[in-house]
Amino acid sequence: MTIPEPAAIQWFAACPRGLESLLQEELTGLGASDVRETIAGVHFSGPRALGYRACLWSRLANRILLPLATVEAGDADALYTGLSEVDWSAVMRAQQSFAVDFSGQNRSIRNTQFGAQRSKDAIVDWFVRHGGVRPSVDRQRPDVRINVHLSKGRAAVAVDFSGGSLHRRGYRVSAGAAPLKENLAAAILLRAGWPAMAAEDGALIDPMCGSGTLLIEGALMAADIAPGLGRRRFGFEGLRDHNDAQWRAIIADAKGRRERGLAAAMPEIRGYDADPKVVRRAQENIAEAGLEKWVRVSCKALATVKKPTHRPLEKGLLLCNPPYGERLGEKQSLRYLYAELGELMAREFSGWDAAVFTSDLQLGRAIGLRSHKQYTLYNGAIETHLLLFALRDNELRQPGRGTVEGAPSSGDAPRAKAPAEALSEGAQMFANRIRKNRKRLRPWLQREGIECYRLYDADMPEYAVAVDIYGDRVHVAEYQAPKGVEPEAAARRMEEVAAALPDALDVAPSRIVYKQRSRQRGSAQYEKHDNRGEFMSVREGEAKLLVNLTDYLDTGLFLDHRPVRLRLAREAKGKDFLNLFCYTGSATVHAALGGAHRTTSVDLSNTYLDWLRKNLAHNGLDESRNRLVRANCLEWLREEKRDYDLILLDPPSFSNSKAMEGSFDVQRDHLEMVRTAMGRLRPDGLLYFSNNRRGFRLAPELAAEFLCEDITESTLDPDFQRNRRIHCCFRIRHRKPGE
């Protein structure tokens, strides 16, 4: 049995599932005839030159196979006999090396390793019988690859004309943890309509470019560059009947097309990623592809990406492959990242087209924009989806002010507001105080753009509640009544508060959440009060922060520390920031958005570290430069080797958490903690130390060792001026010679 004559060759191109129709179009364009789709591949006909062109020019195929025979393979002996009848001297020389790629199984051949071994034995024995020379086996870099596929008792035998998967273009120097295969990237670009967009001088931007695969494949298409030009070797070069002159002519033509393509006007192609290490990998890959003059990548978090303005870019394609997230916690955080992506698409790229590649349609829906087309593709065994968007007149869905995960709690059905005259005397008095406070704070709120603030904090002792405003919702925390107050009287006062607030604030009762606040010990303040999982997005400065008004005693945002967070945002640029007892990480988000070089956040609670992950994702920030550490802060500080420019130390007043040995008391234990933290502060750095312990006194030893400045007054905004003991805050730095 011999290889067919060139004019009668029947080929098979293997590809990932979902790419068959695209591959059929591509091969037809290369001159193939009798093109037929099948699962994960395409059959086609044409001369040997077509096989060469397919290996060089196919952007979608994994392999180009040259079929040799189909043999009986009901068991291992039948497979051996069938392969022994092939004329292997027409394929290769005995002095060459080879390898067998085997797939499929039956009752006799139950694993691919055994099937490959029997196939190898048949080929080696054939050469021994026909000349006595035994060819060598090289699994890594063979001269010739043989492909054997077992199905329904028969084995299809072929030469791997490509000599390994064609997705390996040769330009990938390095890749990230989950690189996108090059041929799948090409399919994404084709489905997204990039070739037509590039022909009209449209731009290509990837805001989460990773190692740059989508950008490079896009540039290869735009410049008419054969994807196989960068490969060092193809499988057909080791075959006995390889036509080298014909191959050289095809290569020369491709090189000429490349030169002409790069000499023409190229579209704008840019990529961004938050991780500088990943950006360096992308730059290395782009340079290896010879495209560094045409493809540019830079380090930017998603939140800071903007449409380039150096020249008009009226049309273009925003394309990205965001992370999928395999763990539940990751997926919950990624919903906010996808929502941020949707905001970017609507804000910066209105009028463009967009395409998002994801394995999770729920994450795709979190984008908040209408997708007009979806394609199912496969990234290995993972079913994935390509979502296409037309961004012109595509309104971003807003599920309710600030709500991103879950729906706002509806509570009881809204009641009609009680008219003012229906309020009791006490309720009317409370309502008047609420209106007075709101009027007093309104100019400051409007001037500073503040939407979360304390409106009332037990101003009248008989109404011992804290009333906080979060956007269009109200959070009411009832302080525990003193022992001398009868429970009935306290309950009556709360009824008056509940009656007064809807009228005084012009808000539906269902938008108000009530809790009782008492003196907490240990982890009680962190225990769940409800399990609704409703996160509301609020804005503070440049940050978008997630609060939960129902599930915990605290909401995830300590309003009294707002000035400290905004100060950190102003001071963090270019600095390494450390957030100890980070809670939900609002200060970390401010520092990162303020331009911190790196942030590190330490807390003992997994709940709050997951909350911080959500906050980071909600602001288009990732963890490549924002490290999260679950640890006891004092123990971690003793082991930490890195130094920092800016540190926030905001411990609880007291804790006896089960996750730590013993207890922590900020008055008793702060001396050692501040000293240890200062050991990690660089000479010109700043440490902000704050806590909410009433009557706290800074240890005099600290003032003797460091420059300690009490800045409490400057960290109290107008909404906390009545309660100046809500917290204390110190700015601490190392003494310089002479100070």
C-alpha cells in the first residue's frame, strides 16, 4: 500500500469543536475542493501544494493529516497486522525517527498508550523485515509523526503533515496560567468580524490582554501574515516525497505578502493588563512575532482604560477574554469585574462593536448590555461562549441605584406615608431633628459629592439610634438601651423612629433597614444577622464600594473613617501600601485607584477578604498588584520581610476570635503592634494608626521613639462633629537625625 498520487490526495484538517464551519470556509478559500464538515474536523481534497498552504495559512486547524489507510482493528493483533501491510518506506527512511499519536479505544485496546505501543511495534517490525534497519522512536521531536485513530473496530492511519498542533505559531515566548490557544483566538476574531473591521481601518483594543494572543492574531490577520511563518519546522519536511522547491515557492510568496501587509497602513491595535508581569510577557510575544511596531500593550487596570485619543477612532472592536473563575468565591467576585467591563464598554466605546469570550453566561449577563449574537466554542473540554455586542444605542442595564448582586430588599410592602399631623409628639420631634440635620449637611454633601453619611447619632438621648444614609437607602442602628430604661419604653421610641423616618426623609419604609447595636465582644460584630446576600454599590471619592445593609451588624463601610480613606487615596501614588485589619478593603481600593504601586491587605476573616475581592473587581482592579493575606496581623507582621511606604493600622478595640490565641485589647496591646508595624515602614514612610476605643491613650513610649501626631480632629467630617469620640487617629513616622 502506498501514498496516493498528489492529484488525488484526500486530506483531513482537525480543529477544536465549534470551529468546523469556519475551517470549511477557510480551506475553500485556500483552494480546497470536496470540502465536508465532520465533528472536530473537515475533509477536503487537493494536491500536495494545498497541504503545504493549509499548514502555512490555516489560522484554525490543529493538524493537517495525510490519510494513508484504514485498517481492521478489532483487537491489538488485528491493528498490528493492518499496520504491517502499509508500505512504510514510501513514508520515511529507516534512519529517521518517528512517533505515534494514538486516540480512541475498544474492548481490546483500552488505553492510548497500549494502542500507540502496538502501532509502533508494527512499524518498527516492518522496517526490520524489509531491510534489517530499526528506526528510532522520538516522542518529543520526531522526523515523522504518525496519527492512528481507533473508532468502531477500525483504525484510520495518517501522516501528521503539520508535525504537531498548528496552534503553536512560534511566537509565544511565555504565557500566563490559562493561555488562550492561538487558533481559538483566531476563531474569536473571525466570529467578531475583525477582518472586515480591519479593512475599514477600525481599531482593535483588548482591555485584559493577558499574554497578547488576541492582539497578535488580530495583527496577523490585518497584515495578511501567514500564521505558520514563525514555525521552525513542519511534519512534511521529514517525508520522503517532500517537494522542497514547491514549498520554498509557497514560503517566498507568504513572505512577500507579509512585507506588503506591514508596509500598508495598519489599524490601531492596543492592549492593557493590570499585571506588569503579564504585560512583559505580552511584549515579549509581540516582539517574537515581529509586530512590536504595530501592536502596543501597557499596564493599566480595567478601571483606568480609556479609548485612545491621539487620533479619531470612530469604529473599532473591543475584544477580551476575561477570567472565568472556577471557584464559587471567584465567580462571585468576577460578577463585579464583568459589570465594570460593561460600564467601560458603554462609557468609552459607544458606537464600537465588542466581543467577550467567557465560559459562564451568568458572568456574561453581568456585563449589563444586550448581546445581539452568541456563538458556542470549546476551549479544550470547556464549553465557552462568544458574546457579540453592538455598542451604539445599547443601553447599560441599571437594576436599581447601586445594586449589583442580588436585588434590593423589599421588606414589607411599602406603606403609604403617614401625614405629619398623624405622628405622635415624640415622632414629630424626631422627624424635625432629622430634617434639621439634613438641611445643615446638605451644602457640604453637595460640594463634596458624598452619598453615604451619618445623619443622626443619638442627638436626643431618648432616641438612641444612629441613622446612616447609603445612596437612596437608610440604615438605622438602635443602641442598646441603658439598664434603667424599660423595654416597653425603648420599643415605643423605636416605633416613633420608624413612623417618623419615611416622612422626614421622603423614603418608602421598605428602603429602611433596622438593627439593634449593642456592646460587642470577640467576633460578635462579624456574625451574620441575615442571609440575603444583597450587595449595594455606593460611591466614595473615585471608589465604588459594596455595602450590605442587612446581613451583618456593620455594613462593610465605616463612615467615620471616610477622611482617612480619601487621604490615603491622595497619598498612595507610586507607593507600596499595607492595610492591616483590612476589613472589607475600602481603604485598599482607594489606595489602588490613587495609583499605589502595590497593595497588601491582611485580615483574619475569609468573609471580609472575599468582600475585598468583590470590591477590587467592582473597580476593575485585580490581585496581581493587590495582594490579599489571611492571617493574624501581629503574627504576620513578625514574619513579613517586605517594607512599605504607607501603612494603615486600624485594629478592633477588642477581639477574642476563635481563630486567634488569647485576646486582643487595643489599649493593652497597641505598643507592640505599632512598633512591629513601624519595623516594616520605610524611612520616609507614613503609618496611620486609628481605632474606635473610647478614652484611648497612645503609649508615651511611642512618642519617644517616633514622631506621633494626633490628627483626629482633621479626620472628622461634619457628619461626625457631634461625636468627636467616635475614633482617634495618629500619623506616625520615623524620626530623622536631629528631630
